[in-house]
Amino acid sequence: MGSWETIFVVGVMLFLAFAMRMVPNEQRIAIFRRGRYLGLKGPGMVMVMPVLDQECKIRIGEHGELAAGGMGRFREFLLPVIIHTDAKPGADLRVTGFTKDALQVTTP
């Protein structure tokens, strides 16, 4: 194998090492690419593009705040939420579950 091939193989292995994440069953990763929400990923092995993607780990039981338009603020990230009660923006939220693209939340 030539030196260029070796450098390429090592580069691909480093990229995969930095891109792969293991997500436990009670947690999801919200992926943002260039500021745009892509969805929730997990559980299991998840690929996050280094430099392009920003991630926010969300656990069951985590607290946040309801924002306008069906969004919830968890740390500095706005994520879509599904809430089954009538709550006003600014209300405290607690994550109770996950759907494919949104968090299921309740007010404590």
C-alpha cells in the first residue's frame, strides 16, 4: 500500500471515530446542521458530522421552558415539543418521552 492510501485510510478511520456517538435508550440527540433542526436521533449508534453538526443531548426527566409556537427551550436550543395540557409560554416543562421528531413533555 502506498503512502497516500495509508493517509486516506487513517483519515477515514479518524473521521468515523469522531463522528460516531452511542446513545442510551433513555436519551436522544437533537441534531442541528448549520442552525437548522434535523430531528432526534437514537437510541443506538448515531453519526454526527464533525464541524457541520451541532448536537444537544436530551434525557427523560430533563427540565426546560415552553416557548411560543410549540417549541421548548432546553439549554440554548429550541426543540419542537408535544404537550397535552394548556400551558402558556414561559411554563416549566419536563421531558416524559420521545417521538420521531419531537419531545413529549408535561408541566411539573
